[in-house]
Amino acid sequence: EIKACLFDLDGVLVDTARYHYIAWRELAEELGFDFTEHDNERLKGVSRAASLNILLEIGGITLGEEEKARLAEQKNNRYVEYIAKMDSSEILPGALDFLKECREHSIKVALGSASKNAMTILNNTGLTPYFDAIIDGTHTSAAKPDPEVFLLGAQAVNIAPEHCVVFEDAEAGILAATRAGMRSVGIGSPETLGAANLVVPSLQQISVDALRESFAAI
Ligand code: G6P
Ligand code: MG
């Protein structure tokens, strides 16, 4: 039986991936190299500090910890400027309806995001009231694919992992769900999310009934 749905934020509920991308690309430009949308795939679901390390690796640049902290802050300041202007129009198709449907079926709803900006995004888009628990980058010590963020989410809503379903757009997130002992639904393409139990293009293609049918065993 499905008793809780755990949602990643960026790329699953809201369209923030492009803001992350623009902010990282601006930083790369300043450092003197190109950062493509293809490169950006590697940053999805990855923490801010780890993202910067990947970016610098792509640019072939080695920097000290202090300078890296400064650049991460610079990127985040830009990103925060973008998300400050967000509103409900940036909720991804099908997300709001599915969150409401979960509530109607008394399925617990939790957030499991690596972002330290999750609260700003949830508040600006009006999504906060749909959650029973919110676990974000300010609560975790280990990044996906570590299962910590989802295990904390399940604990917060008091549901055992085997009754939880995770919704993720990043490969690292699907792996985190599996390691947490949870089922997963990949939001995006089967090419990158093949490890998920089910893959759909967006939350528009999912309903509680369809989910129950797919995961009849739980
Ligand atoms: C999500 C996004 C990543 C981002 C990370 C940290 O997982 O998919 O692209 O780097 O959150 O976000 P933050 O807002 O804390 O920099
Ligand atoms: Mg994501």
C-alpha cells in the first residue's frame, strides 16, 4: 500500500533547473569557459558545493577552498535573485493536481530536496501548504545518492520506507530512493532514469490509481 509520496523539488514540482543553469553558466563565462545544457545534466540533484566541483572540472580549473566558497556564494546570490521573482506559473504541469490528489487519498506528502533555497521556492509558488513534512538541504548532511533526505522525510511523516514512493528527475535521486528501500517514479526520460520503477514525462501522466496499479505489491 502506498502511504507516502516523497517529492524532489527542482525539476519535479517546479521549473528551476533553468535558473540553476543560467547562474552556473554565467559563472563559467566569468571563469572563461563554456558550460552547455548537456553539461548541466550532471548537476541535477547534486548539492551546490559538489556542483561547483563538477563545473570547475569541466573548465579544467583548480581552486582553493576559500575561493570555491566565494564562487558558490556568488552563484547562489544570482540564483536567489531569479527565484525571488517566481510565482505559481512556474509549477510544472500536473504537479499541483497530483499533490491535491494525494491529500484526497490521505497519502502523506513530503519534500526531499537537496536545495537550501527550497522554502523560498515553495513559498513563492504557493506550494508550502500541500506538504506534511519538508526536508531540504538545510536538514541533511549527506547528498543524494545517499538515502538520508528520503529516510528523514519518511520518518517525519511516520511511514515505513516500503510504503513510500519517491518522485525524482535526477539519476542520483532515483539511486537514493532505491538505497532508502523505496519505490521510485522517474520524471523525465527513460534514457537517464532507467533505474526507476516507473518513468513518466511529467506528473501530468500520473494518478494515485495508476500508481497503485503499477505498485500493486506495496
Ligand atoms: C537541487 C538541484 C541542484 C542544486 C541543489 C542545491 O538538487 O537539482 O541543481 O544544485 O538542489 O540547491 P541550492 O539551492 O541549495 O544551491
Ligand atoms: Mg531534481
